[in-house]
Amino acid sequence: MRHTKDFGQKHFSKHIRHRLWFASDRTHCRTRTFQLSRYDILLDPVVYNSILMKTQDIYGHNTKCVKDVFYDTLAGTHHHLADARDKLDHQRKRRILSSAYALKNLEGWEHKVADKTDRFIKAADAACTQPLKKGMKPATEDLRFDYRAYSNFFTLDAIADIGLSERLNFLDQGHDLCTAETMGGKLYKANYRECLHATARAQSGLVWSYNWFPVLWKLSKFVSKDYRKMIELNEGWNDIVWHRATQRLARYRAGEKLDDFFSALMEDKNGNPNSMEWGEIVAEISIMMNAGSDTTAIAMNNAMYLLLANPQCLAKLREELDAVIEPSEVTIPYDKVRHLPYLRACLDEALRMYPPSTFGLPRRTPPEGAPILGDFVPGETSVSISAYVAHRDPKVFSEPEEFRPERWLGDDAKDLQAAFISFSTGARGCIGRNISYLEQTVLLASVVHRFEFALPCEGWVPDRYESFNLAPGPMPLKVWRRFQDEIE
């Protein structure tokens, strides 16, 4: 795990611009076999697009690379969509889930996102203070709203409702204590985020020596109190998922007809059973509750931070929103703001600067090897590209350390999209992309329109903790209402 203050941006990007990591199959040991190779992207206008698309060599639809054994190393008894390495198995899973994640279905569930937005706004209203006087620093006691925590409560509440028709009520209660259940039936309380994030930290620190991972996982409990605690919390995560799965199964067996992802796992749109094994269903629920909440929450927090740190961009976004939204409106309908260009540009620019998943998603070359970025890479080699690094190549994204949403509105926006890999790309690209944009769009539009926020001080930056994701620490904000005459 790496803990940095704003990730050492300028030094970091200067020295590792657009690189590929290679790991040989000999030991899978990061400290012994990883080699670093650097590939600079050229700007010849004739081949600009084709060079940007070289990420297709690793992640594209026609790539010969497959998912790395990394995914087998972390898989449980059953694979889920994100770690399924077998091509046919992945196609089967994606076929089952694709209709559930289709944009037309997500729009039908917009009322669930709107409900969570209402609850987020209620919590922010409760934390409101008097307006900040110009030029003043917020008083410590006025930093009452942790945007990082509440954006995560939002995504957890939303995915539980959309996926399992369950109300976790984290936004209402202001914390994430929930019921967990062992496979033996013992019920207890656990903190959702603590268990989830501890699991990621423990796995990300040990997984890279693939063959040794099971041994390291067991031994680490005896040599490190920190790892012992994280691995205990990992059991809590397993029990949180198990309880959610068994409770939803009981409702299904009782004949409740609910419109959610679980129903899509059990039956196709014609009511025919998908005949998935129970362990496979639990695995799909686990990745949904994990990836379906954490990365979107990180993106939401980063977008707000970058807007507050760049007030000229925030003012421009407000101008766009105020042109289509009445002062009295609270939760903004998706259809009203989904096509606003600057709003989408702000979301994409935040995802470019701080892609939630910063580690390169590992792929593996075929036994005969494969060409990548013009070089031959031997067979059975782990390869990946970090989105954080790729998004900071100044030859593609000019002034990469600057938050400039306008870059996505220029004539070369389509070219930039070719190098934008926050959701990965190709056949294994993120299936949850549409729901993430839905949640981000509705929440950001609603809170930017209704509230003013202030960071703790000028120049404040969040702590960032890297495991598989680059997770920001707490972001305590002062909050107050924009339209004072609308306050009852």
C-alpha cells in the first residue's frame, strides 16, 4: 500500500509517463522479475489515432492477451464477471447481466437513484451552516459534512437497492454499520466500508507473488498485527455479502417479484431460469457490492474536490446548470441534465486526473507471445497499462496536471476518448459504466445547484491511499444553501 499526499503528482508523472509493466512467469515476484519499459506516444497527425489505440494490443476486442492468472489468484470457489478468465464463461456471464446493466433498464431504476439523492441532500441540509464570508477560512466546527463518507453511503445505498432491493439506510443513519452473517448463521454488526477497504489493502499488498499468495495470506496474520486486523475484516466482508445474498434469496423463494439485478441473475427476461450455481450468484453479488459502489464513490468525491479547488470551473458548471434548473428544484431528473456538455466534461476530467482504479488491470500474453506497442513481448507475460499514467501523457493530454474540463469539448475530444481508459476498454470493459454515469450525473448536478461548499482551507488536498484503487481520505466540508430565500 502506498500512502501519499496528492500522490506526488508532478514528480510522479515526470518520471513514469506512459509505461507498461511486464512480469515474467518465472516467479511472479514483483521485486525480482518486474521490468519497466517506456513507450512515448508520437503526435504525427497521420497516425495519431492509431497510436492512441495501441491500448487495444492489451485490452481491445481483437487482442490475443487474456486475463492474467492474477484473477484466479484472488477468486473464490466461483468466478464472477470481473475475474472470469475463460472466454466462453465470460461471454455467458456478460450475456446474463448485459440486459440488467443496459441504459434503458437503468433509466427505469432512476427513481432509486433519485431517492438516494434526496437522502444525501437531507443529510447535507442538516449539516448546513451560515454562508462563509468572503476571504475567510471555515471554522473547524463548521466542517460538518464529510463528502467522502456521504458519497460512499450514497453509492452503497444505491447499489444495494438497485441490485438487491435492499435499503441499507446508510445515508439516513450517517454511518455504515450493518448486519453480517456467518455461514453458520451467526448474526453480528460490521462496518461495511472498513471491511471492504481492508480486504483490498490486504490483497493488494500480497497478491503479486501469485504462487505464494495463499501461503503469504496465512503467514501474514502471524507476523503483522496490521495484516491480522485486515484479514479479520476480510471475513467481515464475506459475511456482509453472505447475509445480503441469503436474505435476497429468501425473498425470491417467497415469491416476491422485484425489479433488480438479482432477478436478472436468477431468470432471463422471459422468466426462464439461468441455472447459475449458488456460489456463482454469491460471487456476482460480491463484485456488484464492491466494484458497484467503491469506484463510483471515489469518482464523486474527486469531482467535487477538483471543482472546489478550481472555482472558475465550478462557476462555469453552475452557469450551465442554472440555465435549465429552477432555484426551487431539489433532486434533478437525469433527462434534464444528461446531455449537458460541461457537466459531462467535468466528470470525465475528474476521471482522467484521478481514475478510481490506478493499478494496471493485468492481462497475459499468449504462449507464442504478442506484439505490444510495436515490440514483441514473450509468451506467458503479465502486461498492463495504468490509467493514472496513461492519462498523464502530455503528448496526448496537454497540461495533464491541470483540471481542464474544456479539453473534452474541443475538436480533438474523440481522439482523447481513445486514450481514456478509466473504465478499461474492449470486451472486458466495465459493464457498470452506465450506472456510474447515471449516479454521478444526478448527484453532482443536484448538489452543485443547491449548495455552496468550502474546503478546510485554501490549497487543501486530500490524503490518498493506493491499493487496487486510489482512495481519497476524509473530505470535511463547510456547506450552506445557495438560495437563501428558498430556505423555510
